[in-house]
Amino acid sequence: MDGIAQATPRELRLFLSGQCKEKSPKRWLTTQLHLYGIPFNKSARVSDLKETLEKVLNAGKCAELAPSVAAVRDRLRREYDEAFKRLEDKLFAEIKGGYPEEANADPSRFVAKYFLDGQGRPDREKTKEPLSFRSWNHQEELVEAVEAVPGLAILKTWSTVLVGWEETMQRGIENEFARLESFFDRREEIHSAQANVDLKLFLKKYLDINLDGVGAASGARPLAPVTLDRWRLENQKLSEEIMSKAPGLHMEEFETNAVIGWDAANVAAEIARLKDESRRRQEQQEAEEQAEREKQEAEKKARWDRRCKGHYELVAKARGRPRPFGLQHLPGSYLVRWDGDSWRAEHYNDPFHDSDLMKLNIFPSKSSHGVIASFTLGLIEGTMLLAMSKQAVERLREAQPRHSWRSESEASDDDDDEASRDIKSKSKLTAQKRPLGDIADPWGVQAARAKRQKLTAPKDEGSHPLRVYFQFACNEVNGYPLVDDDNKHIGHFDFDETGLAAKGVFDLPTLGIKAQSISIFKVAEKPESDRELVPWYEFDGRSWGRW
């Protein structure tokens, strides 16, 4: 009433005790009093209305609705039921496809339409022969609707449903048995469906025996065997039961099929046919699967070629002329591809949307140590430092900005480190005006040699001539930081002679990834404008959950 539902006595007590609140207490109280037929003063205060409600509630007068309200409720319910029935009748009348679709849609109305008169009584003249159909829904509802009508019977198997009067069912079964011979393509499906419909007819037709196993003499026995599919039998042990009925029968099995007959040679020939048919189906399935795989691979290659169009154009321009290679040639936009047959390659190399492609965008840098890039690798994203040597990568990492909001203890530690470095740099001077270094190397010869070797350190033995080393800091794509305190998120790229593509290997111990192979392909000479470099320090885990 007015959008307020009738409250139960328990709900009324909860409201009166203050455990349940209403936005408009007075409106709610007057509605409840009206629904229960309790007189009240419309101008009364909320406290007075509560007192009135509490008295009648304690007196047990809130057990039923007021008669006038109950009458309105019953009238509305009847009107709703009648309107709903008219709608269902209309929808049932509009069903196309005849009685099979009607039985599937509404079993009760199906039974009423074909087997009952206007008063809901059995009418044997309305539909004299059993109705047969194949697929059906609402199985339990159909069985209940049929069993509720005296004299009406139902036969149901995986292939057939028959509904008719008991005295006509056998005739309907015989007609259905004959019709099944042309309904299926495979012999074992036909035989199994017929055995389910009527075993007596099945045994007589194919083996010339009755249910007791008595049949024709050996000279008159049918030579053709019968084939059953166990998975389509209502009784999956039927083949064994048939064998037990008549001595002299032969049976062989293949996959889910059982072949039974009086002639052993014919039974063996049928088994050979089944094997050959199974082999051809398998070959056809494998051929279709192979064709589908080739189609998918061709579509995948076409997508990759389209996405790599920029790379192919750059390679074509560079062909036939030497291309210098150095840090200044690295900047640009690259496509990234996971190599190998890992699940990462399957999931990330061929995304549905181009926006989900894995990218490496290397930006120009004024640093002499190396360049910086942003990257996305499907499951991770972050910032990468690239240089021509491992030592240069380390120097580039050390040169990255730090957090501006470092704690006081961290700032103090840095001050101590700075003071320590100043003290160590103030060496005593000798007569030769040389700085006096470590006691083991007073003239600094070894230190100078080590420094010179460090700055001019050769590449790793046997390394690629166009190798670029890198270290990266990253988060998972959900933002969870993968902190690399030990500087083990490292790898290298070996560029080809064009300097436009490279094969790489990297480690990501925080995710258990070791020596993962990837390839990169340059698609543009400039990095994408919408890609921004995230400062290196943002990946140290301190920003996670800070704000």
C-alpha cells in the first residue's frame, strides 16, 4: 500500500523496539494500522501511533489482514492469475512447428489440447493415434501431465517419445519402429533406437528369435548381423542379455559397438567395416583440425605482418647500405615477441586488440652511459635501462633520480656516505706531489690500472658484436611491485646486421623466470608519443599503497 509492504508481527516488534528504522515513521505506522484494520487518529503523533500499535500487537490482533484489505488482495491476485493465463494461452497458440514444439514448450497445455475435452476430461476421439516426436524438454512435467490423465500412456527413449492411449500404443510403437529405419544414417544408431523402442520386434526382425530365445531353425536364420551402440541403449547390458537367450550367436566388440549375429564371418566383416569407418572418421577429423590450425596460423601471420609493416619498411630502406650502430641508433618504437612455446607466447604475442601489443619504446638520452625505455610485456610493465656494457648499465642506474620524500634516516645515511667519500679523497701528498693511496698501493698504480680496465672493459667472451645490455624495473600490470633489491632483473639484446631487430634473453627471478627469450622489431624511428617514462625509483616498492 503506497509502496509500503505489510509487516509481520516480528517486524512490527523490531520497529517498536527501535531495532528497525523507517524513513517516514508516521506514514509507515499509519499504513500498518490500516492494513490490520486498526482504527487510529490521522492527526495523532508518532508516539501515540506506536502506543496504539503496541497495544493491539500485544493483544494478538495483528495476525491477519483487515477483511477489506484481504478482499482487495484476493481480487488483485485473481486478476493477475487470469491475466497471466491469458498471456500463456496466447503464447501457446502462437507456437509454430506443431505438437512437437508444443510439447517442448508447455507439456500441460499440450496434453490438454490433444487428449482432453473442454472440461479437462479424457477425450479418446480427439487424438486416436499416438503422437511421436524426438527432442523434448520439461521431461518430468510431461510425464506428470500424461500420468495425471487416466488411460493415457507415454514411452520415452533417447530417440523417441510416444504419447497416446494405452489401447493404441502398440500400434504406435510398430509404426515408430519402422520409421526409425530411415531416420538415422548409421546402422548402429538405427538398431539401438529400435531395440530401445521394442525389444521383441527387434529380436524377431534381426535375429528371428522371441524374448525367450526360441526362433527359426539354423537353416532359416538371418545371416546379416545386427550392430548396437552401447552408449545409445537404455539397457547398456542388452547385448550380453541377447547372447544369453540363444546359444549359437556370435558377438564381437569394437569401441562402444557390439556386433551380434548367427554367422561368425559376417560378424567379423561388420567389425572390419566399423574399424575402417572409425579410421576414416579419425583421418577426416585430423585433416579438419590440421586445416583449422593452418588457417589460424595464416590469420595470425597476416595480423603480425600488418602490425610489423613499419618494421618491414625500415628494413627495406636500410637494405644495401651499411647502417652504423650505437646508442644514438637505439631510440624508437619496437614490437616485442615472446619466443618459444610457453603459455606467455600463446597469450601475449597475438592479442585481439592492437592496443594490447607488447611494446618497447626507447627514448633519446643526453647521458653518455645509455638510454632509457618504457616497456609492456603482457604480464609486466616498467622502465628499462640500456647500454653497450654491463658497467655502463650500472652507471646509468646509479645516475637515476631518487625519491624526493626519503626518510630522515635514509638522508642521514647518504650524508654519512658523502662525508666518508670526502675523507677518503683527501690523501696526503708526497714529495712527488702524488696522492698517497692505500698502503698496499701507495702510488695508486694498481688503482689507476683497475680504473682504466673498468672503463675500457671488453665485452663478455664470445659475445655478439652488436650486443646491448639492459636492466629493468617493473610492476605487474595490476600495479603490484616486483622489487629487485639485488639488481637481478637483467638481460641483453643481440641486434642483427640492420640494427632494427634483435633477439634477447632476460631473467625475472621475482616471477621465477630464468633465461626467457624474446625478440624485438623496430617499427618506428621515434618512440610513441603517448608512452611516458616512469622514474626508476617508482619501482622500489615504496610508492605501493603510499597514497
